[in-house]
Amino acid sequence: MKIVRNVPEQLFLRSVPWVMASLLSLFLLAMIAMGLNALVQGDNSGAFWGLFALPLIVSIFLLLFVRRDDLVLDRTRNLLELRHSTFRGRTRVQHRLEHLHRAKLQSSRSSKGAMTYRIALVLDGGMDEGIHPVTPIYTSGNGARRGVEAINAWLAQDVDRHPPQA
């Protein structure tokens, strides 16, 4: 996840799967181009696959797997908010910030043995007490680790001793 805003009153993190969305979109365009080429050449079977069947499958992948996740921690409103946006719509889950104990790094080993990570929030109060992943998927790289460190450092700030700057 990328840190969008980090001030004493608010921490805002965002995860946008640009690479996956771009690759699927390019693949969709390539399938349509091949289908149009097949149509021009009189290949009805190739046109069907290139203009209907394969684009439909790629579009389903776009609908299912491309998702933007936002995490907002706001001290002024005592709010922890998770927002998820897909092509199908948006969802929002809110908790009281006071119930957020810490963030932790969850890891998973891929089928090829590589380690992947995601951020999970540990809530120690309220009706949703427990561990809640911020994103449903694990990713490689240091984004999740940086996100966990940013969340825990932000939570550890003593905001009473350092009032906001005007």
C-alpha cells in the first residue's frame, strides 16, 4: 500500500492494482484486435473467439480482481475506515479508531516458494474484535511492510504533546 497522507490527525493509505488492470486491459484490446482481424479475413470462428468469448473472460477477470483499497485512520473523528472500490461498486467498513490496537504483517508462501504479504488490523474492542486483513490478496514487495510500519508509528504518536500546527 502507498502512503497518501501521514499527518498527526490522519493517516491515509491506498492500494491500486495498476499493473494488473493495465495488463488485463491490454490483453482485452489485443483479443479484440485479433477478433477484428479474423472478421475482416472471413474467419467466423476466430472472430467469435476474439470479439466475444475471450473478451468476455478477460472482462470477468477485470470485474473480479481489479480493486482499489483505501485505509483511513482519522483521530479527529475517532474513525477507522476501509473503502473498497471495484467495477461493481463500492463498500465501506467503519470502526472506532480507539478499537485499533495495532497493525500486523501477514505472510503467505506462493506455490513457487516466494513470500507475499498483506496488512492486517488488530481490533481489541467493539463487535468486530479480532484480526482483519486490509486487502484480500497478498502481494510481493515492501508495500505491506511499509504500511504496517506507518500505521504502528502513527498510532504510537503522542498527539497531546505535539498539537497540530496551524
